[in-house]
Amino acid sequence: MSTSLAKTLNALRQLLQLHYITNICLALSYLILKSIPIVCSTLFETCRLEWREYEILIFVAVVIVLKTRKTATWLQYVEMACTFAKCANLILFWREGPLHEFVFLLLWVLHILFLPEPSYAGPDRITYFRGPNLEHEIEREASRSDFLVCFYAPWSPPCVQFASVFAQLSNQYGDLKALRFAKFDVSKFADVAKKFRIDASAISHQLPTVVLFQNGREVRRRPIIDVKGQVQRFIFSEANMITDFGLNDLYGQAKERTKVPRQPATATAAEQHTKSE
């Protein structure tokens, strides 16, 4: 089975989780209710879609296409598409009445609270730094290891979505001690995040941030901040990570560094006897 097919099947299996099933149902709830005659006749004045409703649906479809065309994974695509569709539902239910809108909004909030997006739970080769001495830890291992560190917050949806990509990369490239993958929770250590110039607030566009350290010093990060202080959007896909951080080259260098120096062969007994003569 090819790698791409295996990833697609894995994504489809994840879509069967309760979070995604209920999220898709919420996103399609207006159309579903309109299409069931018994329910529709009870909740709505008419079961036919009006031109204004068609316009709203077409508009949100265009927005979904434009906003999701550069998503890193299928799961991110589903999450973003559902979010835009639920926003459209708010408008559609509001047109039916304030009670309809309130009930839908309540269901949306309950879904966020009790069925949050599941975090990655598969295998990885990631070191988790859990204290405030991140810089010291990296400097201590500087002569032996390069570090690719993901600064994240567990409550951030982009960080949750990136977790599986970073884990898969660690499984591919993190089997050598000379190239280590690590994560640091900035929500627990805001001072450390500030030291590394990362905004850890709820409205931050810097989460996640991935930084490459070589010889204990930062040499590359994504996303970058331009001269105007604006965060340049970066799509955290597996392909982009491999290209922008040069993971293939880093892995090759790490293999060279971890090679055990060849010891000179010891002389055999016959050779020693010959030399003594």
C-alpha cells in the first residue's frame, strides 16, 4: 500500500470519530432539517429554499473553496469547511426566527465544550520540554544534536491539527540522536514564549511556531515575522515542512554525525610475531 493511500485511509478513519460526525451534521443541519418533510413542516413555514437562501449557500460555498484550498490535511479542510457552513447556518436559522438561531448556537457551543477536536494519539519520536529552562536544555545538547522545536498551545485548533503532521515527521526523521524533534507548551510558560518572540495570546497568529536550532542557536523559523511586524502565513503541511526546513539534508547530516569512527584493526598474532622477528 502506498504512503499517500495509507494516509488517506487513516484520515477517513479519523472522520468516523464522534467529533467529526457531529460537526458535519451541525454544518449540514439546516439542509437536513429542510429535507425531512415531517420535521420541516413543524419547524419551518415552508420546506422550499428561497432565492435568498440559495444566495447564502452559494456564497459560503465560494468562501469554503477559496479559504480551504491551501489546507495542510483533509481533516483541516473538513474543520474549516464545517466552521464556514455553521456560520452560514446562523444566518439561515436567524431568518427563520430568533429561537431557531438560539438553539443552533447553543448546540454549537455544547459541541465545542464537550466534543472538542481530538488530539493526535499515535506514535511519535518527540521530546517534550516541560520546564522553563528550554534555552539551557538546547544549549546543553548543542554539540550533539540539532533541534526542531514546535511551540504550541493545547487549546489552539491549528496546533491540534498540526500535531499529527509533526508526529509523522518525527517518525520519519527523528530516529537519530543528532536530529531531535521537540515540543514546548507556551501556554504554561508565557515568559519563555516572549523570550523567543512568540505571541501566546488567544488571538495569536504565531501558533504553532516551529524553530530549528543548530549549535544551540536559532537558524530558521516558520511562520516568520516581516519588517513591519506582520506574521507571514505558513501552511504547515508535511511537504512544506520538509522543503522549508530542509529535513532531507538535515537527516543526511545527522547520519554523518552519528557514524561511529572506524577503529584501526588490531594486529593479528602472526603479524606481531613477524614484527618481533
